[in-house]
Amino acid sequence: MRVLLRWLLRRGRRSPRRLGQAYRSAAYRPLLPSQVRLRRFSLVGFARRGVDPAEVTAFLDQVAGDLARAYNEVATVREQNARIKEALRRWQSRQATTARELVDR
């Protein structure tokens, strides 16, 4: 593991990719709800030819809402995951103490 970590650090990566994560290039930046809401499309042709601005705005608001909900859910799951890991660590510590006491008898 240490060899892999040194190799990754030499390649310029700050930390190794966690197992189970999707690959993303260094240039990838997740789309933020505010970016979707602020995105504007230019009209083509004369005056109102092209896309309907009201429909585009409604769609962008819907996408931004979905993204916001998804990000909130991810944050909630990460908090829950941290709580579960901490509870598991405490339980393992108690079990290790109990096992040592049994061995010492």
C-alpha cells in the first residue's frame, strides 16, 4: 500500500482515489445548482426564433432543484456513514477490551 501511495504522490495526485469511486479527470468539476440556475442560452435568428426562454428557465430550475436535493442527500448519507463508523469503532474498542480481559484470566 505504501508503494502505491508513493507512486500516486509522485504522479502529482494529492491522495489516492478511494475504492468504489468513479474515475473522473482532474479537470472534472461537478455541476452546482447555482450554475444551472444562472445558465442562459442565446437566441438564434431574429427576435424570438429558437428556444422558448420560459421553458428553458423552467427546465433549468427543475434540474437545479434536483441537483440540490441530490447534494443534500449525499451530505446526509455521509454524516450518517460517519456516525455509523464511529459507533463501530467504539463497539470494537469495547470488544477488544473484553477479549483482553478474558485472555488475562
